[in-house]
Amino acid sequence: MTRSLSAASVIVFALLLALLGISPAQAAGPAYVALGDSYSSGNGAGNYIDSSGDCHRSNNAYPARWAAANAPSSFTFAACSGAVTTDVINNQLGGLNASTGLVSITIGGNDAGFADAMTTCVTSSDSTCLNRLATATNYINTTLPARLDAVYSQIKARAPNARVVVLGYPRMYLASNPWYCLGLSNTKRAAINTTADTLNSVISSRATAHGFRFGDVRPTFNNHELCSGNDWLHSLTLPIWESYHPTSTGHQSGYLPVLNANA
């Protein structure tokens, strides 16, 4: 009798879906495609997927965590460490189509040379750091908007029915640094944070212009930046490519709640 009831329940459910015009695949979570750079691939989060190679995709990254919790009908994890806007357009959009229901992306930081700017600030004087950040800021304001537009237009064209969540970047340092926070000067830290704010502002503006949702992670990372004493970001570390990226906790508690709120 139990088997009969179970079979009958399946049939009734299938008939209900058919009446509503819903396929079994649609009854699952939306087809999800995760695009972007190292902040999406999970560089720094550990538990890397061997087959991802230098893309450093992690099972602890926020896209993988969202997929594990929401059982999408399909999950394409295309984000790759080091990606710039042209890499997304040329290499990451193959999983998008009219049935894609959700897209997430972080992109723009590498275009602006943020990694190089961080290296310069760590290894050079205050004035050299500020000059490098000024160059990055000029790029963010003048060149990056068109590059973001190109990516967002391609996403919209290939996945016209998807909800697209564009996530930003956290500030690197606690705004008011305690005396025991060694390393960079307060001048450098403040300038790095200001540049991150500018980057987020431009990304938010272009995402909104395309009808996408912008997910600001700065509030969730608040009081968990470097020098906070409860950091969700790596400082200078080994392997070196994990430096200045979110930890596993940063993905779980910093990025994932923002994606959940906008997905």
C-alpha cells in the first residue's frame, strides 16, 4: 500500500506540473551559471576542485555553496582566477542560454590591476602606492565602464530570462586600524579602501543600467576586513596567489548571504 501511495503521489505531482506547464527540471532550482574572477572561483577558500587547475575553483566558494544548498537544475561553474572582462566574454559564456535562471559574477578588479596595485602598496613607499592607486582609479572611472557594459550585454543577450546578480568586492582593511596592526601604513590602507569603494560604485552603476542586481558585500564584511582581528580575508600568505582573497568563511558569511538575498 505504501508503494502504491508513493507511486500515486508521483503521478499526481507530475500531472499537476503538466497542468501548470512546468517541466520536472523547472521544478528544481533554476539553472545556475557562475561567472567571474578569483573572487567567484574561490581562490583562497581551499578545498579546490582538481580539474579546475589554475582557475582555482573551490567547493567552498559561494557559487558552489549556493548550488549545494539550492539544488539547481544545472550548475555551470565557469569562474576562473585571474579573469578579466574579455576572458569572461571569450571563455565563460558557453553555459548561458534561454533556460538559465540565475547568473552570478564578480569581475572588474583584474581589469583595474587591483592585484598589481596591492603588490605595489605592500612593497613600495606611500607615494608610490598612492600613484599606483590613482592610475587604477582613473582606469576604473574612464575605461572599465565600457568593458563592464560589454560583458553585461553579452550575458543579457545569451540568458535573457535569467536573474543576474553582480557582486562587488569588500574593502581590504578595517577603517580604523588598531595599533597592533602591522604592515601597511594607515595612509595606504585608507587609499586602498577608497579605491575599492570607487570600483564598487562603478560596477553597481553599470549593473543597474543593465537591469541587473548589485550585491554589495561591504556590509557583510564589515568588521571582518584585514586588521579586524576576525579577518575573512587573507593577508600576505602562502601560496602567494591566495593573498588578499576571501577565506572559506569570507565566502560562507560574506558573499553567500548577499547572493541569497538577491537570487
